[in-house]
Amino acid sequence: MLVVTVPAPPSTLTMAPSTIRVVAPATPSTALLVDGLRAVLARFGGYDTRFAAALARAEDGDVAWVDGTDVDSCHRVWFELHEDLIATLGRSREGAG
């Protein structure tokens, strides 16, 4: 019988503080970006407040708000902003890279 030991992935609780320290500085930049975009197209408003709200929830201890796909997480908001920018430019995701 072959026995393989696989190390457990890092706990989200131990990963959370370092992840939040990396994501948190993006909040002011996101606000500046969205302010500029909103000045041209009003529909871009709200991404910054959604991002900040998700980060606040993560800082309160629920790390799913950093990268969860089933909540309005930092990752999800940034992904939606990216998709909106690509569509605004008339490009496809495949041609955006």
C-alpha cells in the first residue's frame, strides 16, 4: 500500500493578515481610478465603495471578502471593473491581454 502525505494548505486565518496588508493599499488607488472613470461615464461609480466595503469586511475577520466569488469581495469587484473597462473599449477578454 502506497501512502502519500500531502501538506495541508495554509489556513485562511493565518493567511488573512498578510493578504489584507497587500490588498489594503489598493483602496485609495481604486478610488482615484473610479473618480476619473466616473467623470466620463457615470456607470463606473460605485466600484470604489464596493471595494472599500469588501476590504472592511475582510479586516473585520472574514477573509472571504478578499477573494470570495460568492460575495461582493475585493476580487469580484476588481474583476467586474476590469470586465467593464474591456467592454467599454470594445474589446474581448481574449484580446485584452
